[in-house]
Amino acid sequence: MANPGSLSQCAPRSAAIRCHNLYPITIMSIEWKGVMPATLTQFNEDLSIDHGLMADHGKWLIENGCSAIVVHGSLGEGATLSFAEKVALQKTYVEAVPGTPIIPGVAALSTKEAVDLAKAAKDNGCRGLMVLPPYLYSSDWREMKAHMKAVISATDLPCIIYNNPVAYKTDFTPLQMKELADELPNAEAVKESSTDVRRIAGIREVCGDRLVLGVGVDDCALEGFAMGAKFWITGVGDAFPAYNVKLFELGTTGRIEEAMPIYEWMLPMLRMDTVVKFVQLIKLQQNLATGGKFGNNRVRPPRLELVGAELAEATAIIEKALATAPAL
């Protein structure tokens, strides 16, 4: 299956960007397009990171048509990883899939740590950043804007504004996104995860084509594509990348009815991306879908592995999906 995303050597994307001179122009840019899995972090028995497995899984994702990899986000248990572990993960992916955009999720308790992580990502050869509001502290727009501006302006890497009010209790409105885009030339895209399908239309209304729209809620993916989303940061794509790529191709070319059988088949698994134990559930998906080749069920506390009836119910849903997978 052809890779839907590509890279281009180019100057900044528009005249509006060229008029800023905050820092040197980045040499490489990302075409915000395609399926970009937010990868899980796989652990050894002692809960250290299994870098070999991570590298092999990353290669498999790209071989199956994914266009970029998002590393150590919330699905990647970023809140439980040390600064050094995040830096090491970035290096693992950059070395494993050269030429593929590696996009770290930049989130921290403090603005300084987030800025330091952004700079480290640039030094490590990452090609973009997904910038989140700070962990735990959710306040007014003045403070959130200051945080986002500090992180985005820390490097010249192209950045995604990540809006996930469900998880982070901070809701970036379309007008606030426009403020960031007006002031920061490398704020290039939005990962919209509010779960409100009306929000994409609202962002387009206010921002036009200044920010590339991406969908970040798996069970709103097709709705997002129909409203103009150009990329999909997915969790279930870790386990079923070829199906996610096919769904993306159909949905973004207007073939909604043709996409519906795949979407309906995937929905029980896509819904696992939107619950509290989404990490455990998608790790189980990746483990079962790849026969254990690219995953296991280990998580870092305070998360615990699924057990009992909860594990049995999730396993039954995934095994039914595997048994009834439509042909591509």
C-alpha cells in the first residue's frame, strides 16, 4: 500500500509565515497528511523500555503505509517516562526509520521541562512536535497561551497544537488557535480531540487553511475526514495500520459509503481509544493482532494490566474482530 504521507524540502508554507523572522527557517518540513500512529511504549519484564521491539514495530508501521510516528504521548505512557527515557525513545525511532517524521508529544508539569524536551527533540533529529498543555495545571487562556508560545517558539520545528479538553481539562477554542497561528509561524497543524464533530467546522471557519486539521479521536475518524481532516493520529493504528490507512484513503477521497464496512468493523476497537484504560486496551490489541510479535500487556503503575472479566471481555471483542476482518 502506498505511503500516503510524504516529505518535502521547502521554504515555509506561506507568505504569512515568511514575514516572521523569529528564528532560522527550518530546512525540512512535514506534509501533514496520512495515518500517524501514536505509539505505545513497550516494556521489558523489569518495566524498562524495550527499544528493540519499539524499533521493529516502528518499521512495521511504515511498511504498512503510515506516514509518521508520534512518540511518548499519552498513549505512550509519557507521564510515567523520565526525561532521559523520552530522549532515548526519540533516538531509537530516528535511527530505526530514517526519513520518517518522528513527532514527540511534548507535555510536562512545567513549562521549562517542556521547552527543554522540545529542544532535545530538535537535537535528536525529530521532524516535528505535538505540543500539549501542561499536565495537571489547567488555568486561563493567558497562562495557557504563554506556555504554548514558549514551547512552540523554543525551536523552528513544525508543531501540532493538541486540543484534548477531555484528558487535559484545557480547551483551545478556534479563536485561541488562530491567535497562536498568527503569532507563531511554525504552528502548522491541530490535532482535534475534543470529541465534538462540530469543532472541525469551527476551526476551518476561523482559521481557514492556515492550520492543517487532524483528527485525534479514533471513533470520530470518519466524521473528521468528511469535514476535511488531512491526517489521523491514531491509537488503534498501532495494531491495525493497514486498515487505518485504507479507511483514511477512502474517507479523505469522499468514498464514505465504501469506507463504512471497515469503519463499522473497527468501531468496537476504535472506542477502546476513548476510555480511561485505553493504554491497556490498545496494548492488548497490538499484542493479539500481531501474535505477540510487536507487543505485550505490560504497563507502568499506577496502571495495572487487565485481569478477570475485564480482560476476558476485551479479548473477546478483539478476537471477534480478528476473525471477521474484511479483505483489503
